Amino acid sequence: MREVAFIKQNKEKWLEFEQLISNKEKKSPDDIANLHIKIMNDLVYAQTYYPKSKVTLFLNKLAKTSFDKVYDAKRTDKNVFLQFFFEKVPLRCYTYRKYIYISFIFFFICFFVGLLSTFNDESFARQILSDGYVDQTLENIESGDAMAIYKGGSNWGTFIGIYDNNQRVGLNMFLSGLLLGIGTAYYIVVNAIMVAVFQAFFYQQNTLFDSLKGIWIHGTYEIFGIIIEAAAGYIIGASILFPGTLKRFESFKIGIRDAFYIFISTIPFTIMAAFLEGYVTRYSNIMPIIFCFAIILFSLVSISYYYLVLPFKVAKKLGVR
């Protein structure tokens, strides 16, 4: 279809929606959502056949500015807290899913680099983990409790200290997106290599099973959360580097808002990771093995569902492509 014919065919619909989002016309929440879906379909078509056209720019702006209004209107009777965590965040995760995938891929690339480095250089573990940590852990292994280093201090004190540390790491990853995502990538390199070195070190000491049973009780939420926080940082960087048809500052405002929503969603998981490390990990050596791995499996399934499955279900339910 020629561009002129495309505009003529859909012009009235676009004007109607433009009036709607400027509060000049009243419609039901369902009508608003249905009209928004049609606009999104037109945008996809325009991006495919007229990627450099002004009509594509117009539809892009129309779709972006209407996003929150449409779904807020459609769910005005829903608890704001539940709406945020089970609708707004999953929709953002669906929209920016490629950055989540990139974050996972980059993390595991760095993880394998850390493994190879540890297995090929006997001093690498000490360089990354420090002599003090390695020496203390070797003593703990000789005494029969490889995870003893996680049992110091009170439950409450450990919980608060770990949460504070993990939240700082996550915030740094998020804010480092302002450095075009380079800062975020740096934090991923550091953390992924550290995790890899940690696991490789325990493998070399024939205590890999003990480390898996203990560390991943809290590490599942902690590491998965770090990867999602890094994805939020990449979103900020991409909004600056690749504004598309939007003005760069407008793209940045949308990017940092959406990235912030995703970052906020990781806080409950960060709290849970700190709670598990403070109150559960320290007892992993006396807990039944099946109970330890049940906690790990539940943690992996729940956080994977939230960030990798629920976004598709919400998008499908609301008709978002």
C-alpha cells in the first residue's frame, strides 16, 4: 500500500485517538485499549514499509505517550501495588526483553571466562577472592564446614548487611547505564567472574556440592536479580545511543522511566536473597539435602516465571505485540 493511501485510510482513527489521549473525548477503558492496539498495529506496519517517514514518527510518539494512559484507564479498579508489579513491570519486561536476554548472555560469557581463568591459573582465585578469604575458607574446609564463613554474626545483622551491600550493587548497575551502558557491563564482568571463580575454587577443593547446596539458597535470587538490574542499565544506555525516530532526550526520558520500573521490581527479590542468606544459608550443612534444593528450585522457578514467562502472558492478555 502506498503511504498516501495508508494515511488516508487511517487518518480519522489516529485523530480520534489523539483527541482521546488529550482528554477531549470520553470512552470506556476497553474502547481505549482496543484503539491503542490498532495504533500499535499501524505503527508496526509503518515501521516495516515507511521506516523513515514522518507518519512513522507521528505514530511512534502517539503510541509512546498513550501507553500509561491506556492501561491505567483499563485497570483503574485494580490495586495500584498489584498493577505495578503484575502488569506494568511485566509489560516493560516484554517490551525490553532483548536487553534481558543480552544481559543473561553477557553474564554467562563472563562466567565461563572466569571458570577458564581459574582452572588455568592457580593464583587467579586469590587475585579475585583475596588471600584472606581463600585462607579462611581452606581452614573451614579442613575443619569440615566449607560454609562456615557464612555463619558469623547475628541473623538480623547479616540480613541487614547483605541487603545493604546487594542493593548498592544493584543501584550501581542501574545508574551505570547513564555511562552508555559501559559502567553496567563493567559491573557484570566483575560479578560474573567472581561467581565463577568462587564455584571453580570449591570444585578444586572437592567441596563443590557443599557450595552449591549452601550458596545457591540465597544466590539464585541474588544473581538473577543482578542480571535483571544490569538489563535495566542497558536499557538506559540504549535509550541514549539509539533514540530511533524520537528526539534523544525524549527517548532517554522513556528509557530511564521504564528501566527504573524494572529496577524497582528486583527489590523484593533482593530482600528475599538477604533474608535467606541471613536466616537459612547458615544452616545448610544440617538441613536435609532435599530441603536445600527445594528452596533453590522454588527460587529459580519463581523469579524465572516473573521475568521470563509472565511478561508474555500479560502482553498476550492485553493484546500487545
